[in-house]
Amino acid sequence: MTKTFRLIAVPTSLSATLAVAHDGVKDVDVLARMKAMEAIGLAAKELGDMARGFIPFDPNRAHIVRDNISVHAKNMPTLFAKFATDPKSEAASTIWDNWDDFVIRSAELQKSASALNFSDAGALSLSMRGLGAACSGCHKLYRIKN
């Protein structure tokens, strides 16, 4: 597979997979949360691809992508404020049982995104460890893997 094809195929296949995951979601609150999480995931993937050299490192683009993560992280408490569920939702009910911790973790995601270093791909790679830890720490507690 050529690099050009890989640059087109990977984001396209990921987007198609995520779009299918949203098919049939009836609750508008759940759908909004899923779309926000999807945006964070796609942004983190793009930054990771830059850090690993799968796509060209572009500090200007990286800032834009990082800002996208920050905005969604800031909005997480608002998106999850109302208990809402859907058969396709991956949100565990423990979010609302441990609300204060969830809000803190949302702030930690925002903080880790702000701490990303865009001086070069290597620095981005190292600084992404904090972002990955913030994502996985929350997902371990508050995401149901369907």
C-alpha cells in the first residue's frame, strides 16, 4: 500500500466504522455525546499519526486538532449532565454515580491536550502519553465496550 493510499484509506475507513456505530441511535443526547467522542478520537488519531510519521508533521494543523480536543473535553460535563441512555451507548452509568470524578477527568483531558508539544514529531509523541493516559483512564472507568 502506498503512503498516499494509506493517508486516504485509514481516515476514511475509521470514519465509516464510527458512522456505522451511530446508526440507529435514537436519543439525541446520547448521539451528541457519541459525536463528541468520535471527534476526540479522530483528532487523537490524527495527532498520533503525525507523531509516528504516518502523515506529515504539521504544527499548525496539530494546534487546530488539539484545540478541537480541548473544546470537546470542556463540553463533556455539559454533554453528560443529563442521564440518557440508548442501546448503542457505551457510557457506563457509573459516570453519574461518580460525577465529580468524571468532571475532573474531563478537565484532565483538556489539560493534557493543552500540554501537547508541537516543536517536532518526537516531542509530540512524548507529550501524547499524557493525552493517552487521560483518555484511557476515563474509558477504563466510564466506557462500556460493546
